Amino acid sequence: MSQKHYDYIIVGNGLAGLQLALAFAKDSYFNDKSIALIDASTKTENDKTWSFWEQNNSTFSYLAYQSWQHATIYAEDQKISLNLKPYTYKSIRAIDFYAEAKAQLHQLDNITFLVETVTSVYEKEIVEVTTKTNNYTTNHVFDSRIPDAFFKDKKAITLIQHFKGWIIETDSDVFNENSLTMMDYRLKDNNQTTFMYVLPHTKNKALVEFTYFTVNTVKSDHYDNYLKQYISEYLNINNYNIIETEVGQIPMTTFDFQSFNTSKITKIGTAGGWVKPSTGYSFKLTEKRVAKIVENIKTNQPTSNGLFKNKYKFYDKVFLQVLKDNNEKGEWIFKQFYSKNSTPTMFKFLDEESSLFEDIKIMWSLFSFRFIKAFFKTL
């Protein structure tokens, strides 16, 4: 086994790991720092789609394959049409992000990609990172591996956002490429929070995805049955080709991932609690947390300092408590949220940038006995 030292090691070349490496690469402060990225995968497949909203173009906006300024929410008894301006909703294919990130990072002499499987990270005076084939040492590790304690935890409130989607192509023009379906609750799996999500790529191609916010997962063919029914009965499409499949599971949890941060190990991505518990969105929040980590390093602060705001952790916990205790209320919650608040208020709240006055407006729109009960239960 060989042993080599790096100033920083990033374990995992997913969204968080690559965004962090790119931030290091673009800041001259890190020009003389040796950085290794370790992942068992070469990231050559499109394993997911990231969606987000923003008012202006940002670092990764040019990678978006499509964008929309109009959206629709379908509840059983109501259709909500949303003008998203001044925001734009955008989607990036993971493969496009991986390819661009690797192309930029491979140009730098101080950054090394290692295709290996990490088996342990051990902190002493320096940190030892062991893979199946080598040992490395580093001053600091940014680790995207989810701690084993998460899977054994019984105290945290945890739901799973799990989904399966098909990118379908039709013979004729059937989609409105200027508007996405953010949530369609008309097709349900019993009394659970389930919805369809439709992202039109073109007039004859779209991602159609069936999503659950539940405690338990389902078998693959279970999603298939609902996808077929929705495409046939709600989109009125009989002839189509499935050109790509997307599946995933995102934890929506109050588990204390931050407690696994130390002076020399920082958990990042899902393993750091960077996925917003109440929605599963992570792309823009990852950008913010990466920027904060860079700032902390340059000002000699603990790397995980200031990554989270306690009030939003509390709001997310209340939301998850309601969904866990009354999973069938998901449709009502999101209908109230999207129908009774302006787009800027909603997105600022979800981006964790809202004022106390805006928070109160959101809470008032969701006022109900179940939220009051969950509020005091959370306290």
C-alpha cells in the first residue's frame, strides 16, 4: 500500500464534492494546496436531475438543459397556475455537471482524481483515509459518506422522498415546453403523499416522475403502474417511447448529521444534512454552503461554522412531524403553501432567506390543528 499526503481530501464526487472542488479551483487561496477527490465511480452516467430556481444567472446556469417561468400545481379540487417571475425554474442533468466539473478540474496540477473505494476515515493529529488499495493522509477531509448511525437511528423524524421517472418521447407535439407541472396530486397511492412531476424538455419529450414522501419505499413496478396510468389517463398519450429512466431516494430527516463534524472532518452533501428536509432540494443550498466553507477556511474558522440557521431547522422539523403523523395531509399542505403565498415569498422561504414577517405569512397560510399539534410536539 502506498501512502501520500494531501492538504485536502474530498470523499465522493457527487454534487457537493465537485462543487467544493470547483470552488477551491477558482480561488487563488488554494492554488498551492494539494487536493484529492476519491470516488469509486468515474461519474460517466446520468444518474439524476437537479432542479432549482433563481432570479439571475449563477455559476452553473449555463448547464441548464431547460428553464421555465410558469408552473402548475394540481390538487384534487383545484388547479393552481404559478407565474414564477422574477424567478426561473431550471434543471441540470447530472452527467452534464459531472462532465463540465471534471473537464475544469483535470486542467489543474494540484487536483488529483483517485478512482478508489474509501473504507475508513480516522482522525488523529492528521487524518488517515484508507481505501481498498491505498492509505492517504490529509489535513482535512470533506466526507460525503452517510454515517452508519443514520440507518440505526430511532429518534429522528425521517421520511424518504423516493421516485421513479421516465423521459418519454412522443410522435406528436403534446407538451407545453414553457410550463412545468410541479406537483400533480390527482393520482394517489391510497392515503399517502404522492404526486407526479412533469418537466417538458421539448414539445414531444418530457420527464414524467412519480414521487412519494413516505416512511417506506415501494417496488419498482409499483411506480411503473402509476406512470403508465398517468401518461394514459391524465396526459392522454397512448404512443410513446421510454428513452431514459431515473430513480432515486432522498432522506427527509431531522437526523443530526452536523454532530459528525470535527475540527478535521466535515460531512458534506446528504451526509452533512445539506438536503433541505422539507423538500429534498439541494442544488442552491449546496452552493451557499460551499461558499461558506471556503470563507471559513480563509478566515481560519471551523469549516462547519454557520452552515445552518436554527429557525429553518425548526420549521422543517414541524413540517416533517405533520407529514409523519398525518401523511395524507401532504396535498393540503402544498396546496395551501402555493395558493396563499406569492412566488417571491415562497422561494425566499425555501431558500432560507426569508424575513420573520415572511415566515409568519407562510405559517399563517398553513395554520391548522395538525400544525399546532406538531409545533408543540416539536418544542
